[in-house]
Amino acid sequence: LKINIFVCVRLCHSGVRFRWNESRKRGAMDMTSEIDDLFIIGGGINGCGIARDAAGRGLTVRLAEMNDLASATSSASTKLFHGGLRYLEYFEFRLVREALIEREILLKAMPHISWPMRFVLPYHKDMRFESQTPTSRLLARLMPWMAGRRPQWLIRLGLFLYDHLGGRETLPGTSVVDLRKGPEGAALHRKFSKAYEYSDCWVEDSRLVALNARDAAERGAVILPRHKVVTANRDNGIWKISTQTRDGQTHHHQARILINAAGPWVSDVIGQKIGQNSKGGVRLVRGSHIVTKRLYDHEKCYFFQGEDGRICFAIPYEQDFTLIGTTDKDHRDPDTRPECSIEERDYMLAFVNNYFRAAVTAEDIVWSYSGLRPLYDDGAQSASAATRDYTLILEGDWDAPLLNIFGGKITTYRRLAESALEKIAEFTKSARGPWTAGVALPGGDFEVGDVDRLIASLAADYPFLTPKWATRLIRAYGRNAWAILAGAQTSEDLGHDFGATLTEAEVRWLMKHEFAQTAEDVVWRRSKLGLRLGPSQIAALDAWIQSAATQMAAE
């Protein structure tokens, strides 16, 4: 009884409107009489970013996602806010500059889920270009004696551009590292004596999506996870959209503008749901990653260059692991679940073993994941060469416009959202102007350098928290961690303990505020606690969530 009363008081204490329940109840009704300004298909970072921006401009917004939020591409990235150093070799200067500018804007808006990291780029004379890059073709003509090798001066030039293209303010610039003396070289083969060190940022990708969706809902948007769009048709200047839930219920919606941000399914939506030809195409590129036990004893990342010209990252992950990736493989069918193949796994192992002194084997792998990048099909010869820039195609005029979103990278999602709203501005003249630059996501209203102070403050206010527990909560929720724990004197006050520091209080918060509906949502997308929980623990959590959801629906 004490726990139930405490949980009720704590949730009421948070002071945040429970838009998830509101969205669910509104989504359960037939909406044919209500006409929204925008209907967005797709609950990845592009769809949720557009929903947040549009709702903040005063537009009425409804978003439908056929699965959980961030259930595809947006939870399967390398989890970096970065300009894309390698894209300079493709002369993608506009994309890199925009991404570098955004990197610092986003870091300041979400210092709980994004933070600066230093990247160590070891140098060796045998490093080579990927053969199809514009830079490699140019140097082959001008300096044929290089035989495809990537010269040291070119790396320095690239890093100079990377430091200065985006007007860097917060992050430190490039430096040279002596690998024979520092900890950065301890884990590497002795042939690597020199490295360059530069800055980029980490981001918790799936949490970024959930927080954008939550903020959109707080600003009035209706977010409908697990609502699959089955048809979308124009009717007298209005879009009529039908969605279907997992239990087979069909709901109807109306909107003046339809935005197709379906990611890997963008072409399927155009051809199968809307029933028209598209002016653009999508190229599906599979990117796979492996997660191993922790491979080295410092907090910096490695940027490895291969003899085939490709690159691979090794990144500290979830305090006790190392993330390795990624690959680029063409993938035909978005409905075929992407998985890390044995070939890709062995490729990444061989790649990092060219650098790490202690052999990394398949036995060291604790998890792997793979996602599809829905890139704009620009006709590139290889998957690696396909552009990472976004393309927005507006079809139709005042007779129910359709905006199709192709490509994009997680770092530029906010600018993509602004560009999308610029595209449809003539149809939304009552909307307010751009506003998202510098506006914090939920829980992120503190300075970039204050994370350690917040962790210490949370641990002081709740002494039962272990250091890793306090760190995890701040890194996931920022200032909202206090709302989750409000009033607790002991860990028992937080309700059921599901293991790995996951408690009933946190799960209820995720269900109320972040649209979580299953254990998989909680342990793989709102967190990565699936790395620490066993199958029986996850099954017990799922059973508890389904029971709690039934109770919450009746309230």
C-alpha cells in the first residue's frame, strides 16, 4: 500500500501533462470530423523532429508510426552527432558544414543525452582511399605515384576544414597525439606511433526520438505509436488517412498536408498507401554494428582507416562495453529485417584487429544490431558513396500537398525539420516562425559542463543510488531524474525492482511520458538495459507492463 500511494503521489508531483494517455484516447476515436494541419507518417527522428517543430509553431499535428518510436533506422545508428569527416572526400561541403553547425546547437539543447567525445585517428603510411571517392580520383590524376594511399598532409587538411567549416565554439580543435607515451596507444599495435585527435559528439539516438515526440505532445501534437497507415487519399483538397492498430481496429483521420517521413518505407507509402508515382527514389543501405566487452581503459573513441579505404569506429559504450561499426551494404526489401551477417561481423573484427594489440574475437561480442539507412538514390556506384544529404520533394499544390522526405542523417534532423516547414510555408501561413535552435529538449535545461555536478547532486539527494545508477539516470533524463525519484527515501520506495537498476517508478514514467508499451521499448529503445537483463527478467517486465497498461487505460 505504501508503494502504491507513493507511486501515485510521485507521478502527480512531476507536473508534466500526461499527453501519452491523451494521445491514446484521441487516437482511439474516429477522427473524420477533425481536420489537422499536418499528418506525419513515420515515428523516427525526422518525423518526430518535424512534429515537434510544427507543434511549436502553433500547427495542429498528428503523427502515426506503425511500430514503436525509433524502431527502425533511428535506433540503429552509430550514435554520433558528427559532421562526417569522411564526407569531405566526397566534396559534400554543404552537408558537412550544416552538420558541424548543428552539432554544437544540439549539444547545448540536450546535454543529458549528448556529450563531447575525442576521436583518436591513428596514422600509418599504408592507409588508402576508397577508390570511388572524388578525392581519390583527383589525386590519382595529379599524384599517380601515391598509388591510392591517403597522404598525411591530406588528413591534416581535412581536419583543418573540419575544425573551421562549422564555426566551432564549444568543442576543442585537432591536436597531435604521441601513441608511444599516452594511454591512447596502449591498446594499439606498436606500428602506430602517431595519431590525430579531433572532436565530435555522442548522442543517445532512440532517446532523442522519444524526447522529440514527448516535446511535440507537450506542445499539442497527437502521437500514435503502433498505428499503421493503410490508405491515404486526396478528397476535395483534404487528405483522408486510415490507420490500423495491432488489435485490428481501423481509425480515420483528416489533414490538409501529408508528410511522408516513413524512412525505409518512404517509397512503399508513396506507391502502396497513396497509390502514385514518386519523383524520387530511396536506396536502402544496411549498416551493422557489434558490441563487445570493453576493449580499452580510456573514454576516447577511435577512428580507424582500413586498407580498403573504408573507416570503422570503436566507441566506449554504456560504461562497460565497446561499440564497433559500421558497414555499408545494399539492402532490397525494407520488410526484411536487417541483421548483422557473419560476413559483416568478421569484416569488422578483422578491421579492428588491424589496430588492437589484443585480438578481438566473436566470443567477445555481447550484442549486434543492424539498421537501414533510407538514402536518396543519387545513382552512386557503391553504398558507401551514396549521399547522406536529405532531399525534400513537394508534390501537389493547394489540392492537399504531399511532402516526401528522402535521406538525411541524425545530426541534421533539426535543420531537416525546419527545411520541411519552409517547403510547406505557403500552405501554413498562420504558423509562427522557426524556434527550435537553442531550445532544450525535456530534461536538458542545464549547461553542457554541468553533467558531473548534476550527477553528484542527484546522488546527494538520493543516497541509495549507486554511482552508475545516478549516472545512468542523469544521462537518460537530465533534470527529470528528480521527478522520477521524487519523495523516495529508499530504493524500495521506487516499487518493483526489475533488475539492473530499472524500477517500477522509472517504467511508469516511460509509459506515461515516453510512449513505451512493451519491455522491448523500455530495454532497447528508451534505454540499453537489455545488455544487462536476462530473457526471464525481460519477460517478467513485459508481463508487468501489459498489466499496468490495462490499469492505466481504465483510469
